[in-house]
Amino acid sequence: MKPTFLFRFWFILLPALMLAHSSFSQIKTVNGKTISAAELNAFIQHEIDSLHIPSVTFSVINHGKIVYHNTLGYSDLENHTKANDQTIYEAASMSKSVFA
């Protein structure tokens, strides 16, 4: 895994998602811009494609509640099996900086 991915995900995307606010199908970002779920999905898909990440599962949390959740990409690239809520990811020590 490239260090660029870790920086872009953990230090840019994750804080934005954790502090975002959702209103119906609109998501309000930390800087006050309102985006749709489709725009958020397009942004995440662009990051997946540009960083060559097979799949990602993400949630937007507001006041302790999940207000948006999605899974994008493939759990098995060779067989084109789409990732889903049951896909298991290896996080190893990457989560220490977020949850410690």
C-alpha cells in the first residue's frame, strides 16, 4: 500500500467524513459545502481508481449516528465480485491513529 494513500485517506478524507452532516440525500461537509450522496460516491470512486484500491467501505457519522454508508469496488478483482457490507478488510495497525 502506498504512503500517498494513507495520507490522502486518513488525513484528508476520513476527518471530512467523520465531521460531515447529512440532510436527506445531501451531505454538508466541514467547510459548509453541501454535496449529494452521488457526488460523495463519485469522489470516493475517483480516489479508488487513482490509488488502485480494490474496494472501500465508508460511513458518514454525525452526532454518533451513521447518516450515510456505502461500499464501492471489488472484493475479488479476478472474478469481479463486488464488495458488500460483509466484506472483511485487514486494517492492521492503520486504525491506531484514528481510534487511539
